Amino acid sequence: MLLCERSTQEGLLVSVCDPDVLGETFENGEASLTVDPDFYEGEEATAEEVVASLARCSVANLVGSEAVGVAIEHGFVEEANVLEFDGTVHAQYLRL
């Protein structure tokens, strides 16, 4: 997975994607999702590193079955809230 962390005024913003979706655009009929390298490209990360980052962040954007799967498996995202696009999945996490 590719992991990118950014400090913002609102807290830590994390983006995580599977490497094979980087630079791709997906549609679901109602919306489209572009996995923009300017936002999603980051360092290779293990599942443990992604979980640690999600535990510290205020907001996270996740794209790809592995990235979203890790977030579901560790309780950050509920599977019912995952958006399906033609060819991938997307989830957002917000800590209030």
C-alpha cells in the first residue's frame, strides 16, 4: 500500500491506496474517483504502518481493496459505508 501523511490545521490527513490504482479513474454511474498521484502517492507501507497512521489521523481517504480492507479489519471503517466504483472501492474516515 502507498501511505501519505500530511499535517493540516485540522489535524493529520492520511491517504492510502493500493499501488495498482494510483493514477486511475473509476466511475460508478453517479460519480467518478480519480486516484490522483499528487494526493495519494506516498511511501510503501505495511498493514501495521497503515493501522498506526489511521489510529493517529483526523481524516483518511482510502482507495483499493487492500487499503480499505485493512481499515475495515481494524474497525476504522464499516463495510456498509464503503463506496464501490467500477474496479475498486473507496472509503473515508473522519474522527470527531
